Amino acid sequence: MPKHQTPSITWLDDASPDDYEAAAHYLALVDTQKNIDKAVADLKAGTIVEYKATDLLRAAQLTVPKADDRPTREQIKKIDRGESVSPVLLVRVPALKKVIVADGFHRICAAYRSDPDVMLHCKLAGA
């Protein structure tokens, strides 16, 4: 499969309320409400940081889905059209020595497919 040309990703200044809600919904699978509330508050108050797509996948111990993954393909199309995308929302979990991708997994995968070293805008809680 030919490598996708590295896109110029246009980033929103902040995640949308829906992104924070999706992050909280996902985190509800792995943590208590008290910790979720703190993590989401930290994400909302946090500043944008940049990490390479490949580093995010390694830190979260995740792999990129197959090429026919619909959500990843949709994100690739969005980036290719020049649409702005939300920053990735991350929660650092030192006890597990990993990062949880609370929202934005398919944005990471879309960027990785074009260039594993592309820098992604992120917000990080638990820093």
C-alpha cells in the first residue's frame, strides 16, 4: 500500500464539549467517577502539547487498526479536506506506566497512516 502523503493538519484550539463528554464516557469504563471528573477538569484546563503519532500509540500500548477501518478512513478524509480536527485527549496513568487515549484514537491512527512522525496536538491530564 503506498504511503499517504503527509497532510498539513489543521487543529482546533480546543476540544469540543462533545469530545470531553466522549472522553468521560470512555473513562467510565476504567475508572471511578471522582477520578474521571478530575481528569476531565484537568483536560479542560490544560494547554496544548505536541507528540508524535508513533509515540502516542506506543505510550498507550495501542496498534493501528486495519486499513479498512471506517472511523480512521473518515478522519483521513477530513484531514485531506483541510477540515479542522480536535486535539487528542490523553490521561497519564503512572501506576500502569501508560497513557489512556480518552478521545481521539482514530485521529491518531489517521495521522499515523500518513506519517508516523507527524506531530499531533494533544491535551494531557495526570501530568
